[in-house]
Amino acid sequence: MTYEQHKFQIRTDPSVSYWLKAAIEALDKRDPVDAYNDVQTLAMVLGVRRVEIVAGEDLSADAVLSQVL
């Protein structure tokens, strides 16, 4: 499946959040390498947040990163 086909599938899926649809459209206007790097950073930060919430406690940075990476 091409990028445009994936994009169409996401854009037309009613279960996909408005935020994700808008983010994809916004990222299309950026340099793809920069956009990819930013998305990877966002995924890492949200992964840390998820681990902290699931753990229900403050973990050391090293322990959190080992669970995310």
C-alpha cells in the first residue's frame, strides 16, 4: 500500500481520531525527514508517559527508558 493509500484509509476511517487525521495533514506540509524525527521523539516521550502511568509511581529515568526502548 502506498503512502497516499494509507492516508486515504486513515482519513476515511470514522474510528480514527480527529487529532491523528489533522496531524497527518500537518505533517504533509513539512520535510518528511524532519517530520519523521519529530514523530519518533513524540512516540518515545509518550512511551515514557505510558510506562509511568501504568507503573503508578515515579520511576528512575533509566528504568523508564529501558521499558520504552
